[in-house]
Amino acid sequence: MAMKIRLARGGSKKRPHYAIVASDSRMPRDGRFIEKLGTYNPLLAKTDERRVILDLERAQYWLGQGAQPTDRVSRMLEAAGVVAKKERANLKKGEPGKKAKERAEERAAKAAEAEGAAAE
């Protein structure tokens, strides 16, 4: 059985509240799960200790049984010190868009012209 540690959404429209659960990967996101490991409330401030409540011992147990955490849950586990920090490479994220690159090239060309005129 392929196990996942993932988020199951609850709460009303535009007021999300998540349960951190260990479930079979074939079950739906909000469907049947084996064990509830904690909660995550994204509406609370990032510094609030109630934002992520997690039973670390049970999470370690499920990781030992071969459960794979989703990306968001693995970040929570990394912050808690349960799993080692993974190297993530999103090389395109910091890269400017096409129009921003064009504007930068135009600014560089104008600056080169101004320097050339000032040098003469």
C-alpha cells in the first residue's frame, strides 16, 4: 500500500483549514485516511504557534513505514526538524519575464548612449 502524508482540506469557502493525515495514496484528497497527524491553519500569522500543530512521533512512525510526504507537508516537517532539508531548485522563479528583459535591454542601451555622449 502506497502511503502519503498530506493535507486534507476542511473549512468553508475562502476559509481553509487543513488536517495533516496519513492516507493511502489512492484515496481522494478529502476522503478516507488512516490517521490524523495534526492540523494546519493558513489564516493564522506565520509566527503563531497554532498555525501548524503536528504529532511528530506519529509522523516519524509513518515516515519509517515508508510514507511519502507531499511538498507542503515536507516543508512543515523540515521546519520541525523531523526530516532533513531538501535542495529545491526552481530556477525559473527568480528569472524576469520577457517584457522585463526587453525593458532592461532598452535601459542598458540608453545608458550606453548617454555614456558615449558624455565621453565625447
